[in-house]
Amino acid sequence: MAYLLVVDSSMRGDASVSRRLTGLATARWLATHPSGRVVRRDLEAHPVPHLDHVAGAARRTPPDQHTSAQAERWQLAEELIGEVRDADAVVVGFPLYNWGPPSTVKAWVDNLFAPGLSRERGTGKGLLGATRFIVFATRGGGYGPEAPKYGWDHATPWLVHALSALGIVPEVIAVEMTLSVVNLALESFRPMMERDLAVAEAAIAKLW
Ligand SMILES: Cc1cc2nc3c(=O)[nH]c(=O)nc-3n(C[C@H](O)[C@H](O)[C@H](O)COP(=O)(O)O)c2cc1C
């Protein structure tokens, strides 16, 4: 049965813009796939372990020679990669934290790298390209060419490059200036956020 994989990572609960957008996308997908189901991975509530020496060794050692600790980490890679590979589509809520990705998303993506599972052994060819992948990038500030911090968003460029090594070409829908709602000094930027939100909502209505 077709399923939508929904990956959230915001620490802001109900105030989260990215969670609201993954929620709207989920509703849209369910409306157009009435017999589909939704698989959720909330990285904030249930982070996956960082790539450490055990996970590294599990990737260099043939599975039939794994220690039990390595087997556990290989099994996790199989589970996470299978979840993406077999999904009809993946939607990811992706806040900007300290000019980079949430560390939970970094750890999740690190775990998606495994030779023979997500990348062809020898060639390194990405094997996850068949899955549609949509990212809702939310940023408190603005990072366009006119912005003082242009070039400081290191999250989205990293994610796009990392996923490309797995064969994935993500569709990125961004909402900037979300801090204009909570920071009075940024209030004048609220129309920019509202414009981004309207564009994001229109894009979601056309996803499926
Ligand atoms: C820990 C933390 C770090 C943040 N760092 C940045 C930052 O570097 N640049 C920025 O523009 N906004 C930053 N923000 C603001 C978030 O990007 C903004 O609140 C965004 O809407 C978060 O996504 P969410 O609404 O889904 O929670 C930060 C927020 C938090 C909680």
C-alpha cells in the first residue's frame, strides 16, 4: 500500500511553521490518496543516533561478520533507507538552526548513507532517486541576495548536495522571516513571511 513518509524536526511544537506545512502536505496527500497511509518519523521526539565508530564499522564490514552492535546499526540503516526508498513521497520539515540544519536531520541523513543500500558499491551511484522528496525549509531571517546574511543559510545547500549523492533531487519550498511574528524588531518583515506562506500553501495544493 502507498505511504507518505513525514519527517519532522522542529523543536517548536504547535508554533512550528515547518510542522504546519508538513501537516498541510499530509492532508493534501491523504485527500488525493484515500487508501494511502502515513508513516511518521519525528526526529525531535525520537532522534536517531549519530554516526559513530560502530555505525562506521558496520558500513565497512560484511553483514555476515557484524558484531551484535554493528548488526543493530546496520539494521537501523536498512530501516531508515527502506522507509525512504519505499515511500510514495517524503516530506521533511526543515528549520534553520544556527545557520545550519537541526543536528537531528544531519544524523538522519548520515544514517541514510550506506554502501549497497542507498549507494551502489564501487560506483557510489545513488539508489534512492525513485522517491519524490519535498522539503519545507523554514528560516527565522531572510537569506536572499539582498539580505545582510546572504550566503549564511548552510542548511538547504548542504541538504540538496547530500541528498544528490543518494540520487534524490529534493523540491524545496521555503518560508523565511518567521521570526517577524515573535520579534518586534522584525515586524516590518512580516509581509515577506506572509508572501512566502501563501506561495508555499499554493505549491502544496498542486503537489498531488
Ligand atoms: C535553536 C534555534 C536556532 C535558530 N537559528 C536560526 C538561524 O541561525 N537563522 C535564522 O534565520 N533563524 C534561526 N532560528 C529561527 C528558526 O529558523 C525559525 O523559528 C523557523 O521558523 C524554525 O522552524 P519552525 O517554525 O518549523 O520551528 C533558530 C531557532 C532556534 C529554535
